[in-house]
Amino acid sequence: MNPIKNTDAKPKVVVLKALGYSGATWVSLVLGSHPDALCVGPCDRIWKLKKEEADLACLIHYKECSFWPGFVRTWDRNKNFILELAEYSKKKLFILYVPTEEMTENVLRHPALDVRYLKVLRDGRAQIFSAMRHHAKRAWSCREAVLHWFLPAFLRLEKWNPPDDNPVLWLRYEDMVHQTGQEIARLGDFIGIRYPHHAVRYWEFEQHLVAGNTGTIDLLRKLQGLEGFRHHRSDFYNEAFKKTVADKDRPIIDESWREHLNREDLFLYDYYAGKIHEQYGYPRDIFSEQERSAYLEKYHLPAEFDAHSAKYQIKRLAPLQSFRRQSAGFYVKKYTTGLRQSLLDLFDRSKKWLRRPKVRRNKGVSA
């Protein structure tokens, strides 16, 4: 059925490059909806997973998974991960996203692999709002989210080129949602595969995602008749489940940013990133001269901003003190592991021990 065109028999790998909150989990699931394909998801986790953690590999089926536990326990870690995966699964196409430089260098540059890259875009206003909502404890303003996360990350994505001149294609998430059939066909031509007409119904295919968006994983489990789980966006994805059951061929898109970002937020996004995103077909918000003048004066901004010429100074353009104070704990918690985390915990316990009330004891008194 709709075989993969692969004349040299090399396993094909499609790598998604995207910012957070770009819909990459959903896109990768759709691209994995083919009998010869396997959607892996964020691949570094499974690449480094220990044998004794095999039952934790699949976030869809957990220890009931019929695929990952067997592979994790048996694959030869001295050989190429993708080639071992192809041999074990008998699949010909593997969908990965956001691999680290280490994995790119040590796994994906193997001459026996046919690797193609897909840069996924989404309306930056949706991404900004998602980041602000997801990291509410950091209390990011819209301006801080644009300057300290979105714009630097987007410029890196825009500038990034594959290591070996591999084929690259840009994809807008909104096009994939609203023109699904057309975009799936275009992606199929890029990959060298004919997708079935119902590929958008990704839950009807074998899926063994190892990481990804919590809400999308929850929705997939429910659509496959499994039990969902509670998370910070359960209400939205419960509604998405009902809508998907009612219309299986209509993807769900979250556009709540349209209701929650105010005019000032929209102006700040447009000022810093509107021009650069307009180049990729995203319409800019329109502001009166009175609004522009008021916001420019409030933030002491020049009339124009060029993201490309200012990319090395972006992080200096907004006050950083509150940002650093609010985000320091997040980065320590997220990125320190193993020995470093143990040392931090030991340090915290030591401080508590030094602050403990001192008890005076009388020497020479027996109990």
C-alpha cells in the first residue's frame, strides 16, 4: 500500500526543527501515519534510555507497549541507533524532532541514512501566548517572552542549515491544519512517499511516541480508547477530544491567543517580530498612529526595529533583572541533573542543618 520510493534502500529520516509550541508533536504524528513509518518524536530520550527503563519508553502504552521495551533491551549501543531501529522495526521511514547536536553528529550523519529536514513555523503570537501560559510562575511579560525566548530562537532556526546539505523544506503549522490534504501531499513528495488519504487520523495508525506535547499525548490516548490523564490543559483537550470524535478529518487548532493578548502585547510582538514573520506569510496587526506613539513613548523605543541587524543585542533590549530572578529557579531545576543536582540538594540540606536550633547538652549526665 502506497510504498515509499527509496531506490537505494536507505532508511529515510525526517527531522523536524521547530520552536516550542509549534505543533511539532501533532505534525510528527501525522507524518508517522503510514504503514512503513514510525513516529519517534523527540529522539534523544529514547536514544539514551537505559535497559532497565525500557517499560517507560512509550508514553502512549507504557509497559503495555508492544514495541519499545523489546527494542530498548536488545539494540546494540555500539551501532547506529537508526539502523538498529530500522532492522528491528522493519520500517523504512522515521520521524524525529529537535535532536541535540550530539545525536545529529553521532547518529544522523551516517552515510547509510537518507536524512531530510523540515522547519516548522507557527504564528509567533500563538507561541508567545503558549509560552507565557505554560511558564506562568516566571511571570513573563509579552516583551520578555519575545526578546528572551521567541526572537533569538526563531533567528537561530531561520539561520540553521543541515550539516551535509540535506534537503530542507519549510512548513507552516496553520497550513497543515487548514489545508491538510494539500500539505500532506506536498510533504509526501518531499519525502518520497504516498500517504493514505486518512493520514490525518493519526490515532488509527500504530503510534509509539516517546516524548512530546502532554496535551497531544493525552488526546491520542483517548482517541485510541485508552485512559487519559489530568494536566494543566485538560479542559481544552477534553473539548478537542469531543470535536475530533464529531469530525475526525478536521484538525484542532488552539487560537486562544486572539482572546488573551491585549493591544499592548500585540504591539510589542509586532514591533519586534512582526516584520520578520510577515516574510513567511503571517499578517501583521494594524495600529493607529496614536497607539504607536503611546507605546513607543512608554517603552522608550525608536520608531523602527530590525531583528536581523540587532540579533546580537536582543537580550540587552529589555530590563533583565526581574527576568533573571524569576527564571533562575526554572533553569536550575530543568537543566541540572545527576551529580550537580545532588550537590545542590546537599547544599540546601546543609543550610537547613546550619540554621537548626542548637540544643545545649550537659556533659557527664547519663541517660
